[in-house]
Amino acid sequence: NHPSKGLRWCSAEGLPQLQADGSVLWHGYVHDVTETRQAAQEMERQHRMLDAVRQAQAANIEADDKRQAFEGLLQAFLSVTDSAFGFVGEVLYDPQDRPYLKTHAITNIAWNDASRQMVADQADSGMEFRNLKTLFGHALATGETVITNEPMSDPRSGGVPPGHPPMTAFLGIPLSLGGQLIAMVGLANAPEGYREDDVEFLQPLLGTVRQLVMARRGHAERQRSRLQLQATSALLAD
């Protein structure tokens, strides 16, 4: 832990040489390999991202139940950022045109009987979050990405419910299309926190979220049209 450069990685190499008096003399050197290690880590991270995108797109194409595709996407986000938990959700609007979040995939972090029951009851339909006085609520209200590595003291935070696992870092990324929010990704507790360049790195997966949300909406619209057509046909038949 260098006093001015922070955490550095070093490699030490040496050869022992036996002396006449029985002691051992070492000849060697130590050199800084931080950049090499960081480059290797970044390459490995890129490979994980490519695999995650391929799997997410395959799930989007193959899965009849789009919830499975969303859950696969969430696992990909958690994997490439080393996050402990998170959610992928769709942004909807109430009659007063206020945005709220409906989750399509969320990590089960239930901490008591009541929260476990709530997760179970809403597993199929998705959980709805309407309180905008929270970290993710700030992202919905402003359309801006929220990054904080001190969420408990962040003025935008509304706190967490009693018993909720502690949150040490949070990244909330709202996604828009045509100037309107359509989705959001929230991630928490990456060991080293989150940075601005994480958002750029995640763009391939974020693009897949947009595609999946629009595909889901298109499917729902086709279902409504089919039902309306069936209802009209029944009336005409009578």
C-alpha cells in the first residue's frame, strides 16, 4: 500500500546462494507489476462481459418466459461487477405521470418472515417500488445515474428497512428510449465500490436490457390486440 500511489502489486524474484559459514545469501530484485496485473484483470473482465452478453441474448431469443431472460441478465450484471445483489426493472408511470419501478429480476435478500412472504407473493408479477426518496428513486426522478460508495450517509438515500443487509456501495443506472425512461438497473456492494467508467463498461448489457424491455412490451401489446380481436369476433358472431 504505497503512501502516494495507493495499492500496488509487486513481483519478487531471487536466488539463494549458500555461503562458506553456512548462511544463505539471496540475490534478487522486486519490481512493480501493477499495470500488467490490471491489464490482465481488465482482459478477463472483458471476456466475462462477452460471455454474459451472448448468454443474455440467447435467453432473450429462446425463452418464452421473459422473466428467465431478465434473471439471466441480472446474474450477468452481478458477475461482471462482482456485486452482491441487485435488480433489473421496468420503469412505468402512474396516472399522475410519476415514474415507478417494477422489477423483472431481483436478488432475494429477504431478511425476515414478512419480507420473505412479500418476495414470494410478488415473484411472478414483479415487485413495485414507488418511493422516490431513495437512491434508485433519485435516479428515476432525475434520469441521472447514481453512484455512491457511502450510501448510508448519502443525502439522497432514504435508508434501508430494519434488518435489511447493510449496503456499502450502490450503482443505479436509468435507461431511456426516445427521451423517456423505460428501465433501470440497480447494483449493490461491489467489494471495491463503483466508478463512472463502470457505466461505460456495462453498455453492452444495458443495451440488451433495453431490447428485452421493448420486446416484452411488444409481446404484451400483441397479446392485448389478440384478445380484443377475439372479443370483437365473438360479438360479431352473436
